[in-house]
Amino acid sequence: MRKWAVALAALWMVMGSPPVSLGAEGLTLPKDLPLPTDASVAIYLPKHIREFRNPFRSGGGFQTTNALQLGTSFEELTLGAAQHFFKTSFMYEPTGTPAFGLLVAIHPSLKREDQQVIATAHYQVYDGGGASLMQGDTLIRWAPGSPARGPDYLGNLSEQAITRALTEIVAQLRPTATKYPSQGEAAVKIEKLIDREHPVVSGTGFFLNRSGQILTAAHVVHDCASVDVHYGKDSVAATTTANSALLDLAVLETHANSEHFLRLRDHAELAESVINVGFPLQTLMTDAPTVTRGTLSSRAGLSGSVGQFQFSAPIQPGASGGPVVDVRGNVLGVAVGTLNASELLKSGVLPQNVNFALESRYVEKFLQQHSVPFTEGSADAQAPGEVSIDEVLPAVVSIKCYQ
């Protein structure tokens, strides 16, 4: 699950307000430095923040590109603030970024603390050659009774935090094109720019083979700048080598040999006992797997889905991508979702343990299409009986996505 979704929606729901004044309270811009400066700046924003749109601030309502999009994106807002300081500003891309003199990575956030609302912006600055120049944190508070610039004060606070960050950078570095000339090749690695302390998504996966390839849900690793896999006391970086948005599947390559992996069984029986293993609520709970039991309750999935079945073993956010196994430890499916109980409750319906997994027969076809080796399991009565869950757990991994 994307833990930032609710907080980000709250941030953007109120992002429309008159532009804040140039500069920031308590900071003095150099009077002898003409603004906007001729130094060029590339700006990195986490993609989940960069693309989010503010429904309350738009340059004329709906804007039509390939589809209708509402309001102003955080990218547009940030570049709008940057143009007061820099003649040339654009978003940093992992590939294809134009030459720049400065690179600024900004990680904005918004939280409530007691009766106050706090907007922050952590920033890091590099020159065109990749040398680190400075970093800092800006913080803007609003408390009941404080002056508010319109009903959308929360968004205005976030904009002020970003403007303050740019003010601090210009005040300290006094950037010019001569002092920080544009470099032809971007020397800064994306790993330097991402926030390693706060994963934007966490999920579950499992080893498919001894070569260290892992299967998970595609939405767990969508748009990640970096992915880490945790199992036991080990942690390794992973890259996505195959994915399907339709099936919601992704294969990760870790190059970490694993003695423990799970077998796939391509047929499941209705009312069969199942076990789900996952790493839910990773920001709240210890980094240990959770095991839940239930039954395969229906061969039907969500309306419009492909190849899903319904199971009753309880799952929580963060369990997506985890295996749904039989009593022998064979994978019957991959957990991909659950009904939103809070939304259904509004209509007077309270579902319990209505969860969905993609059937292993579709998983097998996906893996075969991408030449990913796996081992088939068996439901034959002559096969070994029930296995201890302790034999399954070492093959299940925690996955964290960073931007």
C-alpha cells in the first residue's frame, strides 16, 4: 500500500492560494545578486509528489492533454516558485536531463503535531559535476489563531516551505552561470537524491528459484527509484526485470542466491485451506512476517479483473505481493488486493476478509513468457503432507520502494 496517499491528498486538497512573496521571513537575499540568476537548476521531486494535482489551483479549470487533468501539479507549482530565483529551471530526469549548473533535490512533507500544522522541505544541493554543496530543512508552522492566507492555508504552508528552501540556497551559494557552469553530463546518481528513511510503498514478495529472482505485485514497485529487499538479517538492492500492469505482477532480480524458494501449483480447489504470509503495516510493526489462515472462498475476483480468486485469510496494507499457499507450502496465488471496508461502510456494507489473489496458472504463464525459471508443486495425495510454516517463511521477503 502507498502509505503517503492520504497525507498527500490532504496536502494537495488545499494547495490553491495566492503566490507567496519572494523570499522568506527571517532570510535576506543578496542585494547585489540580480534575480532571477542566470545559473540553471534541475529540480528532483519524488514522482508520487511531483505528479499529484491540486484540484483547487488551476490556470483555468480542467486542462486537456491526452486526458482531462484537474488543477496544477506539484511539479508546476515548484517550477513556478523556482522561476523567481533562476532563469532556467526544469525537472531532473534519471535519463535525458539537460545540462545544469545546480541540482536541487526537494522532499516536502506535511504533518499535524498537537494543534499545529507543520510543513517541511528537506533539500540537498549538488553542482553539475556531482559535488555536494549544501543541505538543509525548512519548516513552516501554522497554529489556530495564526494569520491564514485564504482557506487553503495548508497548501500555502507547503509552498512557503519550498520557497524558503530556494531562498536559503540562493542566499548561501549566490549562484551564477560563471560560478556554477552547466555540465554536459549529469554526474549525480539517482541514489543520492532519494529519501532512504521513508519508503513510499512497502510490500511483500517471495523467492521463485535459487538464482534469487523474486515475484511480487507490480503496484508495489511501480515508479520506484530504488527497491530494497529484506529477508532474515539480509538486505539487497533489486531491479525490476519483468512486469505486467494487467496481471499486477513483477519479477525482481537480486543476484542473491537463495536456498529457500516456493513452488507454484496451478490448480486450487474451492473451500481449500490457504495460508497467507506477508509483511503488513511495516512502519508500525517489527520487520517480521505475519501468517494468517483462511479458505479459498470463491473463484471470482473483483469485477473486471483477470484470473483472480477470493480468499478469507485476513491481510493488511503491505501484504500485497505475498504468497497464498496450500498446506504443503505450494503457491496457489499472489495477494494483490482487498476490498476497501471504510468506503463500503459508507453504503451500509461491512465486508470481512474479502481479499483477492492472482491464480498461479496465470503467474506461470507470465513467468514462462519472460523466461523466468520456477518449480511446479503438486496437490497429489501421494505428495508429502502438510509442511511447517517455518519452511515457507524463509522464502518470503519484505520489499521497500523509495523515491
